[in-house]
Amino acid sequence: MPQGLWFDPELCLIGGSWCAPVGGRTLALINPSDGSVLCNIARGEAADIDAAVGAAQNALQGDWGRMSALERGRILTRMGQLVLERVDDLALLEAQDVGKPLTQARADAVALARYLEFYGGAADKVHGQTIPYLEGYTVYTLREPHGVTGHIVPWNYPMQIIGRSVGAALAMGNAAVLKPAEEACLTALAFAHIAQDAGLPDGALNVVPGIGAEAGAALTAHPGVQHVSFTGSVATGALVQQAAGRNVVPVTLELGGKSPQLVFDDADLDAALPFLVNAGIQNAGQTCSASSRILVQRDVYDNIRHRMSEAYGALTVGPALSDLRVGPVISQRQKDIIQGFLGKGADLEVAAQGVLGDEAVNTGAYVLPTLFAGVPADHPLARDEIFGPVQVIIPFDTEEDAIRIANSTDYGLVASIWTGNGARQMRLAKAIRSGQVFINNYGAGGGVELPFGGVGKSGHGREKGFEALYGFSQLKTVAAYHG
Ligand code: TXE
């Protein structure tokens, strides 16, 4: 059993009751730090999803559906407070489940609390409009929930992704059915227990763990679901969109990227360096907004290559609970995917690698952080999402080159520009195809207030901030004729 587990992990939450899945089946949850079985979790299937959607529909007809926005907000705020009280417990579970170093897992738990605070406070602040119209009419708009929302969450940042999607959906008065990833779902279950403790009415949140092709596919295809939010791979995202399309319901897709940082010769390199490296290796590179491409202007190329290599040499890799800079990746399968990419880089120059910490064991899913230098912009390692602790440095000559290379992948999630030239900052912020652009920073601390989402194969729809609240609601126009 995982250290610090305080609930039964083999159950689903449906309509306020914790119950075994209909088929009585379970799945083993593997600890990526050493390959051991942490515990079993429920392997829900279509019948469980059906019951969860039914429970969500009942909640919308009952207390939850009738609750004022103010009261919904108070419950979310209470959930945030309870998460803050349990930050260390949640971090311990996440570290064991995802393989995330404890410090990073703790930051995710704090972020979950912050999402709940933000959306708790925002619940009663999403207003409609009055629209001046023809004589004799009064016209106004109402923001209403979609109804039942489906949430398919991956394994890399369970707490943050639940906070941004389930938090926003509940704030708008939807009833949620959450399908966490089969590789990591302990904090999803913990979150559901905390929601109950905070007084969330039965059925407003339902959680059905299970594998993607079973519970996940059943949720996205269910005719009782009115909105689907998905974070994961491009291939699965396309399946999710097709399934939701058959029911003609909207989807939000967040599908990762190949996010660049552009370093010009007039940049403050001291300020840039920690961001260049950390944005690539945080969570062992398994971050949708990871910066896996470092584009460097030729004049400062040797300098950056040298300093990033030094930083890589100090990256220690080891078990999550040892809390080194880099933990294992999520699974042997993910490790194999990453090793496959490293194999494709056999023709490239490896500038530097991290080091295995003393405590790393052979049975864990460890990948040494690897920095490739002098990489051609059209190389597979410079174009494809690797989802591991791997970065490439790509030299460029002119601003036009930098823009062309930055925009040369199928993705467009995040980009950053390092330059002291204000006019260039403004030009590039417009020219780069990306959902977010950062100037002289990367990620801006991940603020929950900042709308987030991609263009191209990075997906569509926006999460975080108020934009998410618009996405999790629909607009009704009321036109009253009174003469
Ligand atoms: O993803 P999947 P996987 C990328 C990353 C990684 C690759 C594979 O490149 O190497 O995807 O990871 C559920 N209907 N990202 O296999 O399949 C599944 O149960 C409905 C980027 O884990 O997309 C899980 O809950 N749902 C990413 C979720 O989808 C289905 C985060 C993600 O699984 C389903 C994770 C189906 N048919 C991986 N099949 C990011 N953007 O941050 C699976 N699922």
C-alpha cells in the first residue's frame, strides 16, 4: 500500500457513494520509482460510467442544480482550504504514484488549492450582458452550465489538471464525471474524498477509474454527456473529438506541444539559463508545456551550449521520495518511448546528460536527462513531442529564421522570447503561433489566472482563468418584447 493512503483505492465514487465497479475488476497501480505494485484501483467500465452520468443528471435535478453561484463558490473555496490542510498528504501520494519528486508534487497540491480558491471566488462573477436592441425589446444573455461534463485526465499532472477542469466546471454549475488515468489516480480519489468533506452535494462529482479504451471511451461517447474536456495525446484526442462529435457536444482538447524558447544575443543570459533548463526537465519532461526546443542566436550559441551542459551535469535523477531534481518517468512503456527517440538521435551531438543519484534502483523507470546540441530544425527530435527529459539546442541567425523555426512544428502551446529589444518582443509575440507567449520568462509561474491552450495539434479551447468558465458554460440570449 502507498505510504499515507487514507481511503480505499479500489472504489469508484458514484452519486455520493463509494462502490466497487460493476464488473468487480481491478488494475494494479505501479510505483515508477521502483516498479513495485502500490495498490489496486477500480477498473471501471461502460456500466459504471452510465451510472455516474445518471448520478450527475440527478445532481443537476436536485440540490446541486438548485444551488446559487455564491454557495457553489463557497463549497469550492472550502475544498481549496481542505486541500491546503492536506498538501503534504496529497504530495506523498502523488510522488509515489506519478514518480514526481516530492517538492514538485507539493507544488501541484498547492496549485490544486489555488485553482479551487480562484474558481470558488469566480463562481458568482460570471455575468451576462444587456444588449441595446429595437424599440420595445429588452435583451439580455445568461451564462448557463452545459449539464454533465466528462473529464479525461492524464497521469502527468493529475492534481493541476483536475483543478483547472473540474474546478471550473463545478464553479459554473455543471455536474462532473472524472476518469483519471490508469497509471496515476490516487490524488483524483483523494480529491473526491476532500470534495465530500467540504460538503459538495452527492453526484456533483463522480469518479470512475479505469483504462482509456473502456471507461474513457464510454465516457466520451455517452449521450448523456454535454461537454468533454480531455488532456492527453494527439491520437487519443482525435478519438475523443470523434466520439463527442457523434453526440454533437463541444470538446476542449489540450494535447501537448514542442514549445520553443528563443534566445537572442541581446538577452539577459543569466536570467534565462534556469528557465531554459528547468522548463525541459521539470516532471522529467512529461509536461504538456515543456520547453523541448531551445533556439539560440549564433553569437551566443557556444555560451548557452556550455552553460546548459554544465547545468545538465548537476541534474541528479532518483526515486520520487528522495526528492532529487528529476524522478523516474511514469512507466516502463513511457521509458521505452523516450529511449526510442534517443535512438533516433544517434546521429546528433549529445552535449550533456544528468547523473543517476545513489539511490536510483534498476527496477525504476529512469531516463537520464539528455541535451542535444546543433540539432537541425527538421530533425525528428526537433519536431516530435518526446515527453521525457530531452532538450535540443537549435542555432539560428536572424529574427526571421527564429520565427520560421519556432513555427515549423505541428504544435503551438507555449513559446518564450528572451531579448532586451522591446520592438522585437512585440513583433515576435505576434508572429509566433502559440496559445501562450512569454517574454523574458517561461510560464510566468503557471498562474491559474492565465488562459491556457493550444493552436494546431496542441488542441483547442482554453482552460484556466475566466476563459475556462466561458468554456464550461453556454450563452442563452433572452429577447423580451414588451412594446
Ligand atoms: O496518452 P493518452 P498516454 C502524450 C505524450 C505521451 C503520449 C502517450 O506524448 O508520450 O501522449 O501517453 C485516456 N477514449 N501525452 O498513452 O492515451 C487515458 O485513460 C477516451 C501528453 O498516457 O492520450 C488517460 O486518462 N479516453 C499529455 C488519458 O486518455 C482515453 C499528457 C491520456 O491517455 C482513450 C499525457 C479513449 N479511446 C500524454 N484512450 C499532455 N498534453 O500533457 C486513452 N484514454
